[in-house]
Amino acid sequence: MSAKDHPNNAPGVPMLFPPWFERIQIKYINPALKPIARYLPGTATITHRGRKSGKPYQTIVTAYRKGNVLAIALGHGKTDWVKNVLAAGEADVQFTRRTVHVTNARILPAGADGEGLPFMARAQLRRMGVFVADIA
């Protein structure tokens, strides 16, 4: 299956990474990084609830913060954690030393104007969608 045919590939939120890389990341990389992710620079752990099951999940992300805005580039497209947070409208994001609660979750499509976003998120917004939320 190509990235264009993958369910995570949504209009405005293209899937840039190939599906084989996503499978390797889910099966091997994420479990290895989960215990140390909060200590790695630039990484954070987002805690969210499943849309149907209500089960709590934790996902490792690369988060950028500027003031009260949190931005996460969506190189894997519109994944389950994105759908879960959009449905709930809120989530908790744990950085190295603090946890913040985010609300007003939304997606900026690729090519959108990223005014007010951190520099790295604006740069990535040219090619991929960006998840944006307000820090409560």
C-alpha cells in the first residue's frame, strides 16, 4: 500500500512517511523510546482517550511551543491520536518537567498561513499539516 492510498492520508494532511516506516516506528521505535521520551529534547508524550473505547493512550510526539500555542507536525498524516484529540477537544502533553493541558485542538492544512506558530512548525507547514492546540 502506498502512502497515497493509506487511511491516514487526508486532504490537507498528506502522509509524507511511507507505510513501512510507520509500521517499524509503531512496532520497534516507539516502545524503545517511550520510557525515555520525556528526557529527549523536543519530544513530548501526549495522553489522550480512545474515541470508541475510552481507553487512555500515550503517544510520543515532537512538539513545538510558543507562548500558549502548541504545534505538532503531522508527517504521518491524520493518525488515530489526532482523531482522538480532535473528538475529545482536549489532551494532556507531558514535557520534561511539566504537564500542560491543551484545548481548542485543530489542524492547519499543508500550505496554510502559520502566523503565530513556532518557527519549526511554520517551516513544516509548507509540506504537511500541523496539529495546533491552545495551552489552558
